[in-house]
Amino acid sequence: MSKRLAILLLAVLPVAAVAAPESYTLDPYHTFPNFTVDHLGLSTVHGRFEKTTGKVTLDRAAKTGSLDIAIPTATVSTGDGDKGSRPRSRDDHLRTADFFNVAEFPQITYKATKINFSGDNPSSIDGDLTLLGVTKPLPLTIVRFKCNPASGNNKEKCGGDATGKFKRSDFGMKTGIPSVGDEITLLIDFEGFKD
């Protein structure tokens, strides 16, 4: 009887090892939350945050996962950091209480409540965005996801793009509406190394 149990355990152990959740640490050099907003109905302003930290866990067998991202608000950049003869640059203005209020709210966070799969790969994320101290649901669609296997001294790396839309006024950011649009399109380019 004990021999049969031992054989059964040996048969199950490799499957359990394969089905274990895999954890990835986001690569800060290749993970950037980008955003776009309408300006005066004339053009689209593009911006991004220069630093991001986070962790992703995927369990492909169970079709579940987790995601936690932290974004320092002071790293916001729209390509307008030089004030020239103006009182302040656009990026300086975005850091004030009119917009991201970096002094009081130094961080934006996104936490997944559920990661949805299509086959073996994540396809969308249900999660909560916290901006200016307000937390609201923000679903993200994963428009691309791919992993490169480990090679040489390099660990396995996965990456892709996730996108979603929200109204900044829902978080209390109302300055400039409607001249500066209320709807924000968010695109997060991400890469992570397997831990």
C-alpha cells in the first residue's frame, strides 16, 4: 500500500510543480504607464510616468493571478519640462494641486482584483486604480502578451501592453475641463523578469 502511495506522489509532484504560480518583478526600464488627453479639441497630449515598480503573479493552470503597481506621481512627463519665459512648464503644472498634487499624493497605485485568461495567457484585468486618494474600479484589456524563455544568464521575461479608459473627474481632478479633456486613455507598456 505504501509503495502505491509513493508512486502516486511521485506522479503528482511534477504536475504540482508545473502548476505553481509564477512571480515576476516589473522591469523599471521597460515598464511605463502612458496616457493621452484631448487638448482644446485640437490635438492629443501624450504623457507618461518615468518610474514604475510592481509585481505580477500568474497561475496559468488555475487561470488566476495578481498584480500590484506603484507609480511615483512626480515622475510625470509630457515632454514640456522647460518653462522658458513662462511662469512654469506644463509638467510643473501637472505636479501641482490642480492635477496630480504630488506633495500630498506621491503615488498612484493599481491593484488587480482578478486576472482573466484566454487560453494560457492573461487577456484582461479587473482592478482598482487609486489616484489622489480615491479608489475606483478600472478594467484593463491586455492587447499583447508574450514570454521569452530563459537563456544563458537571463531569466525568463514576459511583457505586453494593457489599456483602459477612465474619467479624471471621478478622482477629483477637474482643473481645465472641458478645455483639457476629462477622459484619459491609459496604456501600460510592461515587462517583468521571473523571480
